[in-house]
Amino acid sequence: MNNNSIIKKIGMQKVITLGILLLLLIFFSLANPTFRKYTTFLSLMGYTYYIAFMAIGVTFPLLTGGVDLSVGTGLICYALAGGYLVVYKGWPVWLGLLIAVLFGVVIGLFNGFAVAVLDLPPFLATLCTCMITRGLGSICSNGTGVPWPNGSAEGAWFRNLFRLKVGGVSIPIGIIWVVLAVVIMSIVLNHTRTGRYVLSIGSNKEAAKLCGINVVRYQITAYVISGFFAGLAGIAFAASFATIQPGLGAGFELDAIGAAIIGGVSTAGGYGTVTGTILGVLIMSLLKTGLPYIDLQANWQQIIIGIVLIVAVMIDIIRSRRVSA
Amino acid sequence: MKKKLFAGLLTVALAVGMLTGCGNSGSDDKKSGSDKKMSFEIVSKGFQSTYWQAVYKGAKAKADELGVEINMVGPNTESDVADQVQMLNSAINAQPPAIGLAALDTDACLDGIQSAMDANIPIIGFDSGVPDAPEGAVYANAATDNYAAGKVAAEGMYKGIKDKIGNGKVRIGEVNQDATSESITQRGLGFIDKMVELLKADGYKVCVVGNDFYVGKAKGADAKEADADVIIEVAVPAETTTSACQQVAEPVLQKSDTIAIFGSNQVSAEGIVNANETLKVCGPDKIVAVGFDSGSVLKAAVTDQTLFGAVTQAPVSIGENLVQLLYDVSNGKDVKDVDTGCQWYNYQNITDEEIAQNLYD
Amino acid sequence: MGEVILTMKGIDKSFPGVHALNHVDLEIQKGEVHALMGENGAGKSTLMKVLTGIYSKDEGTIYFEGKEVSFSNPKEAQTAGIVIVHQELNMMGHLTVAQNIFAGREFRKGSFIDDQKMIEESNKIFKRMNINIDPTETMSNLTVGKQQMCEIAKAISHDCKVIIFDEPSAALTESEIQELFKIIRDLKKQGMGIVYISHRMDEIKVITDRVTVMRDGTYVGTIITEESTKDDIINMMVGRVIYEDPKTKSNVPKDAPVVLKVEHLNAGKMVKDVSFELHKGEILGFSGLMGAGRTETARALFGADVKESGDIFINGKKVVINNPMDAVKNGIGYLSEDRKRFGIVTGKSVAENTTMATLEKYCKGPFINKKKEKKTAKEYVKRLATKTPNTEQLVVNLSGGNQQKVVIAKWLVRDCDVLIFDEPTRGIDVGAKSEIYHLMNELVEEGKSIIMISSEMTEILRMSDRIVVMCEGRKTAEINIEDASQESIMHAATLRD
């Protein structure tokens, strides 16, 4: 037992995840030399940002033993709403960004209320908001695509938040925000009451309740965190890609939830880390970026990502068996 | 009339997101009580892009001109087949003199089409129309000939790459959003077939690789990959999103032998443009990139010559022709298919009136 | 009497740490109703589980219809003709009566289920039982009594020769019980051997022919019901030997103030008009048989379950307790009987569990002061002599006794004045048991007050200053320790209206 103590400290799953991550990097680099280019790294980061924010957020409902399926369609909805006001109504960009995040918080509150107060199963409640945000996104944007300011347009500055252009070189400074989010949310999870209670609720909700913990409040908090980060993900998506089309986003949440699970967040709740989640995100975005480079057709990419997920879930099941034994 | 209004409202309720189209149909209804204005139901493939707004613009203008009403609805996204079936049924229940339909999936719409036939409601196809519809259901189509439009793109591109071929093996990329929808596949194949034809006419050996569907359907590319002069590589993403299109476009753009790339609709063309934001490989004297349709991103890219050019359909013309056909068919006239055409545009002619009216943001 | 159909001889069964059955004998005759009695944990259920193949026996032999048998699963026992009707009904509420009766062995026509035949067969069985139930009715539409009949019908449909009833009357109304007895008498006439497990002394007298009594996993004896009195049976159940010295007199001064007063508490079926007082420094024992409503009373008091009515006073002041948060605020702590489900957060460390109910004390702003938390956890590990390598150890890796200590630590940190210990030593080995007893005594000496729910008679007599006895949701007696005896408690625990 003692010889493995370092591995044990970091967590077996994280070690495995990190190993897989490195293997994938080496594999893609060997398979296609162009993959080693700086520009590939840039675009890899482009996919990483929004999945990362979504995944960091959705980690919290997952840790309470719930789930938030509304983050995918949500982030598109928030980006559409904010973008519509900016592009078609002439609002300043900063206000549009703020609206996107606030919108996310409101939907998060709604999810939390439905789950904690109305006692709806999280799967069902957030599936409903998934549909609602999908429709709301179309309504908010009046049914049209929303091209957030781009290129030399006024207000395109916000794209620099994620990809700063100095001279001819792009610097993926979005990494800073992701790292910041990981650090802050790791502290929240491990060093604050909110985090402790979220984990306790996911580990044993009844016991938590009998300790006098305000279970309702902390469940709602978890969903609000998820909504807030979905809002940030919306901004990251808007900054990284071109026109945002209504109706998109369904399925994005699976990238995030999948990433969290790959990173060791237990599907039953109560166990997981933000750093693990971010490793999972990197595997997800690496697969998504890398697989086209080895000339793999789209359907095969999905199959491979599905297999990776199954393996992750199996590791989770084996672990939870050990804990409950 | 009340029943009709109700059905109309129901359709509106179903078409979440389709607000602009129905907003003004209610106010005109007062007149129609006495006048019995003709009112047509139009079920489109979506409202998600400004493209459909342009179709609506044309249709509305024509309707005003002819003194008829239209009620245009469409599902949220092009994968909401079931929603569209529902909308079609509601449209039939409204018992209009004729229905305009751009089917997402003809098979799924078959029941609706049959009941329209039973009720003697003629159907006019528009945009991608109603491919493989049962005999006699669709009286005429107002549509872009997508295969022909793909050819236009190939011809446009060929002017830009002619000089780059011949010195060793080169690659032409094509990003198609999917391998299932009729309009995209026709466009994609039109491009490939025409490109192969042009290349072969100049004596080059051509090979098509990538997505199995397109490789299988492409005509005339008989060379092996190893001894081809030109490789046409078809990339299809796993999802129909800009981000996914960008993901498959990037590896193609980064290959050292790539000289040109074509994105066969707005989403995939935007994917290429966005990928180029970091890669910086497209533009004059670099990779010749060609897009399809418009939107603010593509317009900007054409203007600054990131895109060598693009093909636009004529959505306004589609809308106009559609309403004209609906009007004619319900007045008992014989109708036949109208090709609403498409246009090649680049940084030089993008501001021409003739082009600009078909470009949307 | 009749011919012997089933004999169990010298049955022995051990679980890790527990000798559950110690050479137990049981003999059932054809056409006999045989009661199996004993306190909670006497080994009745274990014996029946061995018989029906759910557990394997370590030693002993079973003879059924003269042949030695050994069932490795319930299905084999069923096929041979031994069926058990469980206390909890195992029914699929959305299916029909007939579908339930033949669940798992449906009649078939080709590859399709033959519903018609199942309905006909069900009707035949009901006719044989002389009851009137529509086989096409949905199960959940029936009363609990009728559902029980269906469970019996299912047993009969196996063409069984021995039926075991495990507390069949627990959920039934008086008239339903009468109907059940009628059926049992019919079955008896048809020559079946019937094992009847119940705590209800009156029923035993009415329906059974013989009684076998078990105590602490051993066979005490078998008597003929007609020739014995209720007291005879109780004496056999409690035995004459008392293992631990009972408390002889209360340590609580007469004038000790009342810290907790509960008046007319009602919550569902299991808590009916319960009132009691708890004095400062007192251990108030709650005794009763399984399902008497003790845990339910505690949960209702603690706000964990909804209560319909009743007032709670703390130190003379009326308080509102609608949820556990309110209870904790009012200085009440609850140590659940089911540690794994309600007590500990298994996947978390000793330290995290220790501060679970008091985390705000360890916080600076939103942040947890982990050093302080660890210090406290260490302190309590030392004080309670919890055996754990360190405070970061996950609770799941500790033994039952040490898990319980962590739970106790959690409430001690909270400094609760009233602690409810629900089965504090369940699943805990003897050594840890006396440590926990010691701890409880220490706590009351410090001036805390304890409600102790326990199904172990010796525990009740050893620890309590006063004893509340419950039966079927009602308080049936309140006995001072000076007047308490196993017999008096058992009388009150079987006192039905």
C-alpha cells in the first residue's frame, strides 16, 4: 500500500487520465506531423475553452448526485441572447457578455429550484430546461443566426479575451481564464463549506440532512454554479467560433459530462475533483481535434469517444463498489 | 375562418422561434372576413439562418403584390424532422388552396403529403423541394438546382487554381456539413463532378478520397491516390455545427499539398473561415477558399479576399417564385419547375445590386 | 398428532463475529400450526433463511418428507414444496393479481404468455382458499390484507407442503386477521405444515398448536400451546440468565429539570399520541419489538419525517422542529440505527465526518480551516479511543464500532444537550460495546441527556434510568428502572389494544 502512496494521493484515476492524455498527444503527433504545429494547439484550445467551462460547472451538480443536461443548449441560448442584443440592438459588448452569464445563473436557479425544492429527478428537470433553453435561444435571437462582432468590427475586442493577437501571433490567453476557474473552483470544492456540503450531499444525502445541513440551499448552489459556468462557456464559444445558430448545443452537455466522468467524477456523486475534470476535458478536446488529423471519418470519431466514455464509467463503477463494500 | 385562425395559431405555437413570419398575419385577418383573401401555408426547413428570412422577404413581397396572404413556418433546426411533420399536418388542416413545402425528410412527410393529395391541396416544392415525392403530389418546384450550383462553385474555383496544378500532386478539399440532406449532397457532388470534368479535360488524373458516400457517388475520378495529379478530399463532420465543421477543415487546410477548399453551405464555409483565423493559410497566393451562401462572416471574408469567392443562391427569388407558383396553381393554371438560379460572387462584384439583394447577414 | 414432515436438527450457522444459530432443532408435523418465537435477533429469521436456502448452514441436517435435503437457493426449496410468505409483500403493484401469482413461471402458448390460463388457475386457487379476489385486478388496487392473501395464493400455487408465515399479521386489520386465520385453518385441514412467526402472544394462543422458542441463536424448547400460559412463553423467551448486571437504581436526582418534553406526538401509522419527558442527566430507554414505532418516534421528533401533530418543549420552552436543521439548532443530535444509510458519509474521511454537523465553527469566511478541523478530529479520536490510522482515513475502512464512534464524535463536537442513540451497538463487537456504554455514562455525568432506542433487553436494563415501552406506535408503559424486569417490559411490548 505504501509504495503507491504518491499515486494514491493524486488519485489512481487522475494518473490514468494523465497517462492517456500523454499517450494521445504522442500518438497524434507521430501520426500526423502537422498536428505538432502551434496552430493546432491554438485550435485545440478553442475547443477546450467552452467544454472546460461547461465541465467545471457541471461537475458540481454531478457531485451532488445529480446532473445538468441544460448546459449545452444553455450555452448557445445565453450566447444568442447576449449576442442578439449586441449585434441587432446595439448594446455594448460588455453588457451582452454580462447578460449571457446572468441568463445562465437564472436558468441554474431554476434547475436548482426544480431539483431541490420541487424534488424532481435531476435528469428530468434539466432535460426540460435543455429543451426550454433550446427554444428560448431561438426566441431570444428572433430565429436568426447571431454573428458576434468579428475581425475589425467594433466590439470584436472580446475575442481577444481568449485569443490575443500580438503582431501576427495569436496567444491563447483563454488558458489563463480556464486555469483561474480551475484554481478557484478547486478551492471552493476542497476548502469551503459549499464544496464540502456538495460532496456530502452526493455521498449520502440522508446523512447530510440528519446532520442539520441545509440540503436544499446547497443543491441549488450547485446548479447555479453550473448555470454560471454555462454562461461563461457561452462567451467562450462566441469568442472562438463564427456565427452562432439557434438550435445548436444539444449534445454539447455530453462532452462536458463525459469529460467530468473521464476525469473521475463519480456518476453517483460524492467523489470527484475539478482538476480531474479538466484533464477529462483535455482528453475530450484532444480526441475531437486529433481524430480528424488521422483521417478518421466522423462516425468512427464518435465511436471512439463513446468507447473512451464506457471505460471511464467502468472505472467509476469499480471504484464505487469498493467504497460501498 | 375561426378554425383557420386557430390552426394558424397552433402552427405558430409549434414553430418556436418563428416569430417574424407570423407576427403580421393576424392583423390582416380582419379584412379577409369579407374579402376572402387567398391564404397559403408555407412549411420551410427552418428559420435558423438569415437565409430563410430572405426567402420570406421575397415571398412576402410577392404575396403583397398579388394580394394574397402567406403563413410561413419552419422547425428550429434541420434535424427536427418530427416537428416539421407536425407543422405540415397543421398546414393541411388549415385547408389552404395550396401548400409550399421544403421537406427535411420526404419519407417522414409521406403521410402528410398523402393527406394533402386526398384533400386535393396541391404542393409546391421550394428550396430543396420534396425529393422523391409520390407521383402527382408536387405540382412544381421553385428551387435552386443544387447540383448545378455545385458546378458553378467548381467553375469559379477552377479559375483560381488552374495555374497551380501540374507541378506535383495537389489537393482540393471539400467540407460538407453532412452526407444525408439532399441539397448538401447534390451541391457537394455537383462540385466534385464538375471539378473532375474540368481537370480531366486539361489532362490531369484525379482521385476522390474521404467520406465514403461522396467517394462512392462521384463520377469520373478513376485514378489511384498514389498516381493522381489532383486529390479531392471530402470531409464530413460528426455534428452539423460550425465548431465541428471547423474541426474537420483544419487538418485539410494544414496539409502541405492543399491548394483549394470548398465549404458547401454557410455553416461549413464559416468553419473554414474561422479555422483560417489562426491558420492564416487562405487568401490571394495562398489556398483558394470558396464558400456557399452568405451571412456577415462570409461577406466579410469575401470582401477581404480570405475567400476567393462564393456561390449564393437566390433566396429572394425562391420566395417570389414560390408564391407565384402557389398563386398560379390555385388558379388552375399549369405550372412547371422554376430554377431560381445561383450566382458566383467575389470581392469585385459583392456590392452589385443584383448580387447584394440575395446576400443576407 | 400427525406425521412429521420437516425436521431440522442441530442447525449451526456463524457470521463473522456472530454465532447466529447454535445447534437449533425444529420439527414440523403435517396439519400443524407451529409458532416460532423469540426476541429480536433470537435467530428465527436466520433459521428460516437456512431452511429456504437463502443461507447455507455450517452444520446440521434437514429432513423433508423423510429424506435429507439441502437447498442452495429459494427456488429449489419452492420446487420441493417449502414456501415463505414474507412480512414485506414482494408484489409488483402495476401487474394484475394473476400475473403476480405466476410471476417468473408464466404459462405459455408458443412464445406468448397465456394470460387466460393464469387467470383460470388463480381462480382455482382462490376457490380452494375460499376467498373472493378478481385475478384480473391490478395488485396495487387491493387492500394490504387482500395482497397478503395473494401472497399466500402464490405460495399455494407452488403446490407446497410447508408454508412459513413471517409476521403475517403485522400490517393487517382485525377482520383481515380473522380471514387469515380462517385460511390457515383450511390449509391445516389439507395437511400442510405451517410455521407461524409472530410477536403477538394473543394470536399465538388462538391459532397455533405448538410453540418453539429461541433465544440468542439457541433452541430453548418446544411446548404445546394449549397446555401453557402466556407467561410460560415469555419466561422462555427472556430466559433466567442475565448476562450484564442491570442497573438497580436511577442515578438521576428526583428534582432534575426536564430538558425535553414531547406531548401527543403523531406521525403516520407508527407514531400514535406519544408523550414523554426526558430529564437532565438521564438515559431514557425506548424498548419494544421490531416495528413498535420507536425509530419513527425519534425521526419525527428530530424533524427527519413529517409529524402530523404534537408539541415539543426544550427546557420548558415550546419549539418548532420541522426539519433536522431546526432540531440541531435546538441542541438535539440523532445517531441513526442505520449508520451506513443515515449516519456516516462513507466516502469521506474521519475528520470530514467529525465536523459535518458543525462546519461553520471551522470556517473563516467561506473557507474551511483544515488544520483546526484536523486538530478537533484528532482530539476526539483520542478521547473516544477510535481505532483509525489517521484522521484522513475514509470512514468506510473503519470497523462498525469505530464508525459509531465517529458518529458520536460528530454530535459531541456539536455539544448537543439531547442525544438520541438509535440502536447504538447494533453490529458492534462486545469490546466496542462496553466502550460505547462507558461513553454514554460519561456523557450523562457531564449533564447531557440521552434517549436510547434499543432492541436488546440487556442493554435496556443495563443502561436506562427509566424505560418507555412501545407497541404498534403507542406508548404502552413507562417503567422506572427500579421496577423494571424483562418480563414486565416484554408484557408491555406485546400489549395490543
